[in-house]
Amino acid sequence: DAARLMREAHKPQRIRAFLESCITTSETIHPRFGEVCFIQYRLRNPFSEDRVVSIRFDDPDLELVTDAEEWRHLNRVFGVQGHVEEDFLAPESNKSCNIWLHAHQEVTVPLKFLSLRTGLLPGVQCAGGPHTAPLPPAGADPGGEEALEARSITGS
């Protein structure tokens, strides 16, 4: 009887933790100092009805790409194929936005990461992957050895 009461008392917390783990994505990047990493996050509405999805993050070096021309430019520079959506983000700032998604609709949310902070580690390269790529700063040696500590970006 005590075990059943304990399970019932903790059930809402366990359900919330499980749901958050299902909708949370984490990507680790390894940028070099002053280097831009371009991340295209695929966001899908898992529900059978239209929803407004809020995107928010606190990382000071991560920004939403809200300008369609900048998005096109980053696609071109990084060799990324894909459709650029005009004005589909309703940004509140470069750290948050709301997106209206139809049932089961999937969109790409463009993000860029640029850090000018210190904390250099030798020999770490930007992680390659389907949605992350490095862009050396203008005039920099692309084979340079200076890199920032690995950063983990988590969104839910």
C-alpha cells in the first residue's frame, strides 16, 4: 500500500521528466575561437493538431538566424541544400521565437554559434555533421590550432 502511494505521488514528476526527455535535443559542437558554426535543427510537431511551438535558449553565443538573406548566405557558404523559409519565424529576440506548425509538420530552424570568449584548447576541430559545419573567420588560418572547449547545446 505504501509503495502504491509512493508511485502515485511521484507519477506526475516521472511523466513530466519522460516527456521532456522525448522532446529535448542536444548537440555538441567544437568551434574554434571566432569561428561560426551553422546548425539547422529539424523541428517536428508530433501532435495531430496545429500547435504554436516556442523555442527558447540561454546560451549567449547561440542565435536564431531570422533574416532570410543571412540564412541563404550561410547555406551557400556551408554547402547546405534546403529551402529557406521567408518570415516563418516570429522572433521575440535572437534567443527565442514562436513557430506555428500544422499537425505533423516539420520545419528547419537555422541557428548560428559564434564565440569570442577565451578558454582555448589546442587541436579541437568543429564537429562535422549533417547540420553543423565550421566557417573560419575572415583572414584566419583555417588550419589553426586554437579552439574553444566543446559546448553542448540543448533545446526542448
